[in-house]
Amino acid sequence: MTKAVLGIIGGSGIYDLPGLEDVREEAIASPWGQPSSAVRRGNIAGLPIVFMPRHDKGHRLSPSDINYRANIDVLKRAGVTDLISLSACGSFKEELPPGTFVLVDQFVDRTYKRESSFFGKGCVAHVSMAHPVSPRLRIHLAAAAEAEGIPVARGGTYLCMEGPQFSSYAESMTYKQLGYSVIGMTNMPEAKLAREAEICYATVAMVTDFDCWHPDHDAVTVQDIVRVLTSNAEKAKSLVARLAQDFPREHEECPIGSDRALDAAFITAPEARDPELLKKLDAVAGRVLKA
């Protein structure tokens, strides 16, 4: 079996990962451009960990400015088999108050400025996104959250908006009426690209506030949001430590086929594939292309 390597993408408020041992920073080049930052390699409880702050240190990058393709490519090159996205979000449901960690199982993509695939002209491939989140990872995350006493909700739909502005009241009410659970700005196309790269993926959507549909929304101060964001970041670090302690050391085969997503995905005939694009796909699609 393949050794498990756990990747952690840190969202807003999570720019480092205390508890990492034998840490070394590594700048990994990507043919897809500049990633958000160098990765930090280390281990927690003996489990190999690769950490990347999505917005870079100091929150240099807005959601629309992140090079999601380069980030996922770099994590793949670093050997990541399982990827956890730690992401701040707003809530559409009273039963998901600030401080709750939502283990979403579905996404709705409303982004429009971002490169959302490794494939295209010269090499076309279609992967399934019917079930975008690894159920196995969600089980491990739920167990870790409960062990740490973190309020956790199993399941939910994450609406990914472009940003950087927040929703209008009309937008927020529409999303709420459609039954979505939380809203954020970063998990798409990240989840799609992880699937194309055959990396098992799961999101921890950390609620910082209710979106503007809520009648008390206007009474929330920046200080309130920062306080919750800081608290969530500390809980997330505890979650990762517990997760690493109990995580399988051998990569478990994904029950929904995330780690074999490209088996039947390629449409372009081998003789028609662009050699230059194939070179860029050496990491994300190497398992299939080199077979």
C-alpha cells in the first residue's frame, strides 16, 4: 500500500501549523505558475504532513488571485495523498452558529474568474464531481472534532462565491432559500482540481458569522468576527493534531474513487494529445499517462 501523506491547506487565520516536528520549508516549482507559498513539510505523531497557507503569510492573496492549479500541482508533487481544506465561512442556518465546524459533502460553484481545470485544448478529460468529498476523510475528521470537543456538523452544501465582496442581502436570502449551508470564497475550483489530481479531499468549513440574511448581522462588529476567527484557528490546529494522531499510516483506497478519478476520464486520442500540455500534467496525471 501507499504511505499516507496528509496535506493541510490553511485558510484565513491559519498561516502556520504549530506542532509540526522536523519542519523544513520547501519551494516546489510548478509548470502551472507560482503557488501561494512554499510548503512546510514535517510530521505530527509520526504522520507526514505537508502544509500550505492558501493566502500566503500575511494574507497576501485574495480568493480570486490564488493560483489554485499551481497549489494542487505542488501538493501532488509533494506526495500528498489526502488533503484537508481548512476554510472560514459564513452560515445560512441558525443551527450552524459561529464556532461550528461543518464537514460539507457538496459544493455549488459560483466562481467565474478562475482556471478550473488542468485539462483543455490538446488533452481533454472529464472527471466526476457527483461526490466531491471523501467520505472516509469526513469520518476521520468528525471523530477528531468530537474527541476535541469541537462543535461539528456532518454534511452540508458549501456555496463558493467569487468575492472579494460579500453577498448582497438578495443573494444571501436566495442561497438560504435554496437550502445551502455555508458560503465561502476558496473551495472552488480547489476541490475540482484535487479530484483531477487524484487527491482525496475534504473541507472543514469553519463558521465565523451568519451571512447577511440574519437579522442580527448588522450588529456584528469586526472585533466579533476576528475573535471567532482566532478561536476557530486554534480549534483547527487542535483538530489537525488529533486527526494526525489517529490517522491511518497507509493510504486507504477511496470508496468513491477519488484516487482513481482519471482511469476513464481521458477523451482525447493519444496521438492527438499536445506534448507540451502532457509535460505539465506529469504530476497530476502521471499515474495514467505513464501507464
